[in-house]
Amino acid sequence: MCYKKIITKEDLWDNLPCLKAEPVVAEIQASWRGEENRSTLDSRQFADKPTQNGHFKTGYYEIGKDSVNLQKYDHCQMINGHLNSSETVNNSNPSLNGTNCKQEPSFLKCVVKLYGYEWLRACFIQILSDTAMLLQPLILALIVEEVQITDKYTWYSVVLAILLFLLCQLQLVFYLHAEQLTLRLALKIKTALMGMIYKKTFRIKSSEKKTYTAGEIMTLVSVDCQRIQDAFQFTQQLSSFCIVIVVGLYELWKPMGISFLGCLVVILLIFFLNSIFGKLLQDYFEDIFMYKGSRIKIFNEVINGIKMNLFMVLIFTFVSHQPYTAKNAFLALSIINILKFPLNVIPFTLGGIAQASVSIRRIGKFLQSPEIDDYKCHEDFPPNSGKWQGSVSYVSQEPWIQNLTIRDNILYGHEYVDRKYRKVIKNCCLRTDFTILPGGDETELGKGGGQKQRINLARAVYSDSDIYLMDDPLSAVDSHVGKDLFDKTRIFVTHGVQWLPKVDEIIVIDNGIISEHGTYERLVSNNGPFSRFLMQHLVDEDTSEDGDDTEFQKIKDEMFERVIVTSDGGMSDYITSDCVMSDDENKTQRSRSRRTLARQNSRRKLKRQLSNDCGSPDKQESQTAKPSQKMVKLAVILTYIKSMGVLITIMAFIFLCVYQGLGIYSNIWITYWTSNLYLLNVSNWNTDFYYEEKTYYLGFYALIGILQGISFILFQGFIVNGFIHGTNRFHSKVLSSILRSPMSFFDTTPTGRIINRFSGDIDILDDRFPRICNFFVISLSTLIATMIVIVMKTPLVMVVIAPVAVLYVVIIKFYLPTSRQLKKDRGSDEITSVKPLQWIGMRIQTFGNLVVLAAALFAVLSTSLSGADAGLSLTYALQIIVSMNAVVQTVSILQMDIISMERVDEYSKLQPEATWIGNKRPVDDWPANGEIEFLNYKTCYREGLDLVLRGVSCNIKPGEKIGVVGRTGAGKSSLTMALYRLIERVDGCIKIDGLDIAAIGLHDLRSKISILPQDPVIFSESLRTNLDPSSKFTDAQIWKALDYSNLKSFITSQYADLRSEVGESGRDLSVGQRQLLCLTRTLLHKTKILLLDEATAAVDMETDKIIQQTIKTHFSECTVLSIAHRINTVIDYDRIMVMDDGVIAEFDTPETLLQNKTGVFYSLAKEANLI
């Protein structure tokens, strides 16, 4: 199916119930809780014997004899070092420390308890497979002996050949079954871990989120869980390897006698060295996790001593004078070939286990991090005691939007009810947006979108919860939303004073403590802090919202009159002469100063614009992962080889060929040795020529072994060095490509997908891909060498090998697209890949078994084949099974790894922005004046889309303050994006101080324009680094800028002043403080042009006032363009630019525009009750 078409999820079968995430996660969580409770209870066990001072010990506590009357106590109190009030604690005991009381729970114990039986079952089946494999050399030896002593075939030899085939087939069946059980078990563990991490994320305490950032948690899920899964698959193989090595050595001892000690010495040496390097690997990977930037590969293949095994056997044979016959030689050779695989894989296995042990500790530490307390409602508590009960919806100050359609973001898993849905979008003021967006509510949102706050609130409204917690949600919506929520319980933070008379209870917070609380009437009558706050802001307020609703305007008028009445003349301290209501004109002016324009439906952010203007759904480019191609693109592999270095790759290939060639010749040399009749004649053993001849064969064989070892080491050195260079260059290319991508890429690509390229995909290229690719190259070359030897000794086998090779290629051709698509689909994951893997494994290895049968039959039926040649042919034939199995396994894994390579390669070839530094560079003091001129400027977000600015022409004089207003989709933010060249022109031009901005590089342009965005951008660094990342300014200059932005007092109160950390994305700061920090940054990097993108939309009134005053004072000589959703914030600007449908509808002073009663600005001001 996959070969003919791209499969979808509907084509896949359902997983078994035992493999589904929900029961697996529930099962492991229950076991983990039991383990946590057990470790806690173990730490509370009492000792029966009293101490020397007559006290009893309980855990780390000593309790006096007179106070042994213990009652049941909460184990949490015990852990924290406290007992109930009825218990007396001897505080003199220095060990009274609850932090030492708790024992660490073991995740491994949970796994053993849950899955130990399944693991033992897989091990038993694997033992059956190993038994069939270890019997094969014995049958081979009998066949060689039969061929050597008889010139004609016998039925006995034919039966032996068939028996050899049956043993190979039994080994295959048992092996695949054991592998399937192990893979399922490993997937269970991975699924359980991912589920536990996911659920833990929602329960972790806020204080711990400083340690476990989003990037840390994503690393646990994408990297650590995968490594634990890989290592768990190795554990079953490791137990199998131990049995194979022990039994193999025993089989080797029977024909070789004391000579087998050579193998034993080398194997013990290998295990000793592996234990040392395993510890080094573990320490190495701990450093890797701690220092992510350190990308150095370790030489996993530290020893290739297996070649020395046969050499040691020959030495002991030489010393002990034992006859080295063809039967004994090829029996030993076939056993050693069996031992070669586990001994070669052990370094990889130990490396994987070392990584997994580090990952298990990291995940275990995360799972044990403190959690928020479970919620319990005690109904017997009195009213107003702080309890609640019912469903809760939370509306955050910073909206949280997924990369889904608008409708999906609102429904959020709830059932769609048309009437309810339409009512919600109406009350949340989303109707206008849906009519403007080509896809309506089916438009897919990226990271941006001016409607996100209203969508965030609409999601909460649609959930129909009992309780609403809202953190200043009304800064982006109008009054209708509040009316829709008033029938619900709600707690919200707001700076909109017009809402206060409608609430049941007001809590006034000052410097982190509650200064007053009560009803609105009570607080106003008290003439306390709340009343004074109201006086100040009702007079000075230029940030009041919801002016489009006369009901709320009436409320504010009543509040104003009420405060005057209750203040007993106190308003005189706040009211200026302009506010005295002596005549109708002053009354109108007073009323106008308190009225504002309601927030327009668009709050388009500068950095996140494209997703809502990108055409209809059937035309817009899907941002989901591209469908899998049927085969791996050769161009991607060639790109990686170029990154590795062509010369390095060629040298690695040459030494690999030398290694395999010497391996073939060394085995051929054994046939010459064992066929020498002079050496086989016992009567010649004491002659001088016998020793000379034997020394000659032994010495030359030793030389071949040494050269083979050197060539392998050189091959490994070149290939590992190439992998290091390849991954580093891939990483550098994709990092550079993403940083140089246009804004449209970030608008339409989820952040998680970008991060995954640098975590999961780069980690695979850096770690697993080199190991698997190395193993694949060796296995493939061994398979080819095996075929060459078999054909050389038994040419008739080509009759079988030729059709088998064709079938092999055909099956691989059909299998790889299936495997590729299943593994590229993250939804299906590896579970659905088990059956295709079993399918191809059975067929491919059966073909290998057929080659073994053919080689055995041709060996016993041939009259001209010697025993040595038959032994060599059959020895290599048995290697086909191992080589084919290794090739299939590694190809399957490489398919998934090359998908990661394709993803990284795709991101390294993104369409970049314009030239960063152009050939034509402006003078150093450009722009000296700040004059901006648009000349018939036209632009669109992407080629093929409609124009968003359609012939804009205007001239902005140096130092002018321009307010830009307009309805949703009018083109306000497009104007700003055009100035920054986030979108490129279609026609016309923009000139700054007479210089066309399209003629210079982006660096020269953007470094000369300052912007204060709506959402502040803060990095997880110190305050100083955030203000001055390039260290251009002195501390004195930074403190001066902080003083201008009213942040100096706050910074001095921090524990480390400018070097205080701000947390992930500025989490330790409030939204207002983040915005003031960005204002400080703008003051430091002051330029002649300043852009404000709704900079005060989400801040409180005090912060808004600080920002506006700072701009007027310190940017008085700069040209300022302010995108405003509240007209009152720009009503005192020099000129107002009214955008409408991508053109400038009006552009004049506010006074002139208000005189035109048919104009757009007049209608906006009227809707805002400014007139």
C-alpha cells in the first residue's frame, strides 16, 4: 500500500489495548506512587531497641520514654522533620533533619515489578534462539568431516545439510518473536515515561519551573525517553550475549583443548576494558547533558580484539602440538564468528546503557520534584474562608494559543454547539475578524495573530465553567465580554476602573500585601487608599477602555460624581484648572478626557502577522509535516557525505575494503594451512622443516591479523572524524538558516517543531546515526565479502544467490516506504512499525537460510571440493544470517535517522531574507533627521497573495509624532513591517532621509530603527545581558537609562542588582516590568526613529503613564510612529494616519480630522465616545 500511495492514519490498524498510552501510564503511575510511599515508610521504621540515653529512635528522631504515646501522624510531617502537637521531639538530637529521612524511590524497581515476567519470557525465547544458533557449528563440523573422509555424498551428509537449514530457521523464528516482545516492552516503558513527564509538568510547583524550563522538559521527552527505550532493548540482548559467550567458549574448548585459553584471555581482557570504558562513557554522557554545547564524539569501538581470538588459538596450537585439521579449524572459526557479534555489539550496548542510566537519573529527579498540593474542599468550613468548588477556567494575561484553527482553539476538545458558539464569538468581538480572514474561523493560527487575547477569552467562555480566574483579560476586548461573564463566579485582575462598581468584592493590593478589601460602596466611603487611587485615575485617566458602550460610560460618570461627593473636597488636590466644570465647554472637555476608544478588533503584533493574511485554507501552504517520499533522497545522503568531507569518506572506504579483503584472505590462508599434507602427517612433527613450515604459516597469519587490525582502526578513525564534522556542519548550517529566515517562516511554523530540530533530530545525527551507520557499513561489507567467498568456493550457489538477491531488493523496495512513513508519522510512532519489521525480517533471513542450505547441499554433493574449502564456504554461509539480520535491522533504524537528516537538511535550505550587509552602506550617522517617505508603496506577505498595502504615499517630517489607527485588517502593522523589511516591496519605495531602504542591508536598516513591541522580548539571562547583550554600554549608562524608565528602584532591590537573573522569558518579572525593561533597552540603543506596536496594550495604567511620559521626554527629537488601538493615546500627536483596506484614508492633525464628520477618524472617535 505504502509503495503506491501515501498512507494516512485511517489505513493503520488499532494498537492492542495493552499498548495504548492511557492504561500503560496509569499502571506505571500507580506503581511509582507505591514505590514513593514505600521509600517514605521505610524511612519511618522504628528501632526496637532504646538508645544509650533511654530514648527510642524513629527514623532520624529520638523520642523520650515519657513521651512514647505516639498517635498516627501524617508521613509528610515526618519527612519535613515535624511531629504532631501530641508528640515530643528531642531537639537535641543533631540528626533531627527531615531532609535526610526520605529514601530515593527506584524507577527500576517499578519496571521490574510491572514488566519483569514479560522480560523473562522474552529472555527464555531468546535462549531457545541462541541454542539453535550454537548447535549450527557442531553440524557444520560434522559436514566438513563427512566431506573430508568421503569422495561421494551420502544421505547422512544430505540430512546434516537439511538439519543445518532447520536449525537456522528455528533460530530465526525464536529470535523474531523475542525481538517483538522486547520491542513492545521497550515501547511500553517509553510511553509510560513520556506520560508521567507530561502529567508531572502540570503538577510541578512554580518554584521548580526555574530549574525545569520548557527546553529541559522537552529534552527529557524527546532525548532521554528515547535513549531509555533503546537501552532497554539492549538489556535483553546483553543477557543473551553472556549465555552465548559462555556456551561458545565451552564448545571451543572441546575440539581445541588448552588452545581455547587464548580466546578466554582475550575475552576477559575485552570485558575488563569495556567496564573501564563503560564508566568513562557514563561520566562523559553526564557531562554531555550538563554542557549541551560540547559536541565531541567518543570512539565507541575502543577495541577490536576479536581478530586476536583466532590468533591466540593458533599460538596455543603451535605450543601444544595439537593437530590443526579442517574440522577443528572451521569449527573454531564458526564459533568465533558467533562470538564476534556479541563482542562487537557490547561496546555499543554499554554505551547505550550508560546514556540510559544518566537519563533515568534525570527523569527520576524530575519526577521527585515538589508538586502542588492536591485540592480538597471541606464543606464544613464557614463562608468567605477561601474555599471553592466547581470547574475553573483561567484566562492568562499573556494569551496561550496553539498552532490550530481558530475554532479548534476555542472549542479545545469540547463538543461544537452552533448556537452557543455563535453567541460566544459575538460577545468576544470575533465576528468582524472572521469576515475579514479568508478562512474564517478555520484559519490556522501560528504564533501570532492580533485576535489571540479574544480567542483566549472565548475559549474560557465556551467552556462554561463555574469559576473564572482572569488576569487582566479586558485589555483586549470590549464590554460585551464582561456582560456575558457576570452570571459566573470570577476573579480577575484589572486596571479598568469602570468595572469596579459591578463586582461583589474588591481587593486592593499594595506592595504585595492586601491594604483594603470590601464592597465598592464601602471602599469609596472609607476615603482610604482605594478612594485616593480612584481620584487620581478618574482625573488623569487616558487609558480607560470600553468607551463604545454608553452603559459603562454612564457608570464612569457616576463614579466620578460619587468620588467628588465622598471626598469632601479632596479632589482639589488632583483636579487641574482645565478640569474645572464652570461651563458647558469645560464639562464636555472633562467628559472627553475620561472617554476612550474601545479596543479595535485587531491587535496585530509586528513579529506575528502572516498567519491571518495568508489566503484561504485551500490555497495556504500546510505547515504540517510534508508527506514522506517513498525512498530516501540520494541528494540528502550526498549532502551529508560532503559535510563529512569527501576525502575523509574516500579514505574510510579504502581502509574498510582493505579490512574486509584481509579478512577474506586470512580465512583462505587457513584453508591452505589445513590442507598442507606435510603438517597433517604426525610423523613429521619432530622435524626441523615442520617447525619452519608451521612458523611460516603462523607468522604470515599473524601479520594478516595485525594489518587487518590496523586497517580497522584507521577506518574507525576516519569515519568517526567524518561523523563529527558532518553533524557540526549540519548544525551550523541549520542554525544559520533559521536565524536568517523571514518572519513568515516563524509565523507559520510551530515553535515546538523548530526546537525539535535542535533537540531530537540533531541529537539523533550526533549520537545514534553515527553508531548505526557505522554498524551498517561494516555489516553490509561483511555480507558482500561473505557472498564473494561462497561464490569463489562453490560457484553453483550463484544459482540460488542470484534470485535471492533480486527478491531481497524487491522486498526492500516495498518495505522501506512503509517503514519510512510509519516512523515519520509521530502519531503512529514505533508501535505500528513492529509488524512490518517482523514481516521483512522473516522473509529476508529466510532467504539467507536458503543460501546456507544451497551451500551445504553443493558442498556435500560436490566431488571436487575439499574439506577445507567446504568448511570455508559453510562458515561464510552461516555468517550470511547474521549479516543479513544486521543489515535489515540497521537499514530500518537508518530510515528513521535519515528522516531526521532530511528534516535538518530541509531547515538548512530555507529561503533567507535579503542581504544582511549590502554592498551599499549608509553613512555612520544615518539617519540624521528621521524623515520617512512612502512613494506609491505596495507590498504583500508572499508571492501570489493579495496586496496588503496598495499604493501608500506620504511624507513624515523629522521629529513628528504620528499615530496610526484603523480597523482590523486595515494595514497598520503591515506599514511597520514594511519599514523593517519584514515583508518586501512589490512596487514603489520607502526612503529614510532620502535613502531607499531596499538598497541597503537589513543589518544597517534594522539597527537604525528602534521598536517597543506589544509583547516584551526577554531572555533567560541577567538583567544586564538583556539590556546590553553586546556589552557596549557602561554600568553608569545603564543605571541612567533605568532611572529614566523608573526601574532603578526595582533593580536596586534585587539580590544582585544588574546581574540578577530574570528567569525563563522573564518569568520573574511582571508584564509591566518586562515592558519597562524593553523601554530601557530602547533608551540605551536610542535612534532617530521609534516604532510603537501597541506597546501599552497589556500594562497597567501607571506603567502606561510612565511609558508615555518617557517617550515624550526622551524621544522628543525622534520621529515616532505609534500603532494604537486606543485613539486617546495618540490624540495629542502631531498627525494621525488612518489606514483603511491597505491605503491611507486620512492623514492630518487630530483637530482637522475631527472636523470632517463623514471621515473614518470621526466615526472611530464617535464610537469611542470621544465626541
